[in-house]
Amino acid sequence: MLTEKHVELAAKMYAARKQAIALLGMEKFKAKVNEFRPILEGLAENRSGDILKASMDILKGMQNRGVDGIVQMVTLAACVEIIEPSTGE
């Protein structure tokens, strides 16, 4: 069942993608997505093909290691793009 929490989380994920595109520009953002794609897909294979779960595991690991917030945001944005590609706007 889709809850309000799910909707709020989705909104934050889409906002991260918009911010990353604004920060990097579309071309650099797409390059970053292409960098993350094989890593994410490889991790997802170990999680029954669940890219979202692999994304969350990566982000938890980054938080635990104190990785910079901007890097985390760009990583999240790339994950969102891989899961649901944007229209390129």
C-alpha cells in the first residue's frame, strides 16, 4: 500500500535529481549516471534485481562513512535516474 511516507520519499528523490542536474548540468549528470549504472546493477543482482534496495544500501554505507552530502545527493539522483529515466528536461 502506498502511504504518505512513500509519496514524501519519492518527492525527495525526484528533488535530488533536479538539484543534481542543476548543479552538474545535464551532460555531466548523464555521465555520472553512466558511471554508477554498472555498480548499481551489479549490487542489485545480489538483491534479487532490486535496484532501489541496492541504492539504499549504497547511501547507508556512504552515511556510515561520513561521505559528503553533495556526493550522497548526486548518488541518489543517479539512482533515481537509473530507476526512472527523466525526459531530459
